[in-house]
Amino acid sequence: MTPSASTLPLPQDEVAQIPTLAYLHSPARQALRPRLVVLGTSMDDAVSAAGGWIFDLSMAGWEVTVVAGDLGSPRPARILGADALDLDSALTHRHRGPQPQAVAISAALMATEAGLRGRVRQCFDRGSIEVSIWGRQYAQEFGDRTESTTHRLSHAARVFKQQALRVVRGEAGAVAPTENFRTGITSRSIPHGRDLIRTEWAVK
């Protein structure tokens, strides 16, 4: 189902804060659009793992921000319709603000950022923010709390993801038709209208 703002609950104050969510823009924008934050070790990491999903949700009206440890140029994120922020800048802002409806995060980033790993654990515990993870680390820690999900890229998403990868790498090969994640099982109860489909893709 295509996500839409009307299917989403308003952000809840009691939801655990994720440090990287404090950069946010004007309150008017925050209240009107559902939000996804994508956190990767680098822009390449985020675009490679979730570029198609970023584009498709952006085109569906979501406000999407890519937060990267090694940001480099923000242009690849902008090609996909997203904003970009470097991780260090995000972590220095702590004021309270509206929460995103969904977060996607690299397992490799959690391996180096214990604070983020703890916040992800809190999100799983509370079940009010939908969390998706890519990468094979933490399969044991979060394996029984997640399930395999897949986003099937639109044709336009494949074209724009390829262009974004070309900017990141200087070249771009073929783009796979799907992107795979591990998504929190508690997210089943959150009416976000997400377009991730449960699959049998396994994290080994």
C-alpha cells in the first residue's frame, strides 16, 4: 500500500528520542508530512542499501533525511528527493522535537555507535517507531524481534538510485529490483501504510 500522511498517527511525546532526529526543520513541515530517517556509515552505504526506498517514499510525500557518518556530498540524497546531514552534526543536537514514523539504520553503524544501538533497542521495546535494519551484524541480538522485509523499487526509483550511485562512486552498475531489511515485528501494529513486504530473506 502506498504510504500517505492520513494513515499515520501523530508523533508521540513518550516515544524514545533518537539523537539524530534533532536537526529537524520548521514545525509546520514536521506536522504535515510523515518522516523517515535513514542512518548509514556513509552516503554510499545509505544509497546502496535504501536508495530506492528513499526515492519512492519521497515521491509518496514523505520527508526523508539521510544521516551519514561519512557524508561527502549531499547531492546523492537530493537526487533521491531527500535531505542530508552528517552524523556528527546530528549527534550534537539534543533538543526535543517531533519523532519520525520510521527509521532505517545500518547494522555497521550501530556497531560503532553504542548510543544509537541503545536507542534502537528502546524503539523495539516501545514499538512506536518502525525500525528497519540492513546488514548482517546484530542478527543474534535483534533476530527474534525482527522479520525479513523487502521493498520492490519502482522503475523511476531504479533510475534515480543508479544516478545517485554514479555521483557517489563515479560509476554505477545495475540496480537490483529489491532492497532487503530486517524490520521490527512490533511494527505490525503501527498503521504506517508502509510498502515493505515480508519475505523469507534471511540474515545469516
